[in-house]
Amino acid sequence: MNIKPPSAAIMETYKLLTTLLVCFVFSGSLVSSYPTGAPTGACTSLNPDSHGPSTAKDPSPYKLSFSSSTYKPGDVIKGILRNITDNFQANFVGFSE
């Protein structure tokens, strides 16, 4: 009996379906949420210090500056985030234009 192996397209489809199935099965066990929002004790204020002691010991390696020190409705202000150290690992890659 001569059995033909499945085509490459079918194998790719099987791989994709298997990956999606694994992600779906494990997503429920890895994520916890609160249907009514965060517990009341989670954030007592909008101050970052309310979450306990800061782990940062050194000053920030970045400086945030703006193109204007005043603002009127409709103005466009450019924000500039600069690395102020010689540390090559301090490059900020959080967002882009």
C-alpha cells in the first residue's frame, strides 16, 4: 500500500491549529482577572509610592523635556526623552512616532 505524505500546506495548517489550541488551553490558567475590577486595596492613591518602597536606587538615566513650558488649547507640544548617561544599555525603546 502506497501512502502519500500530507502536503506542506496541510502540515502548516496543522501546526497553526495546534499552536492556537495550545495557546487557548493555557491562556485560562495563566491569566487571573477580577470581573468587578481591581480590589479596593490595590491602589490607595495615584502616587507610585503607595505601592511600597521604590526599587530604584539610582537617578533616572533619562531626561524628559518639552518644546514649550506653557500650553493653550490646540497647541502641539513635542516631548523629548533623552538618555543622559554613557550607559549604552539605557536606550529607551518603549515607543516610536
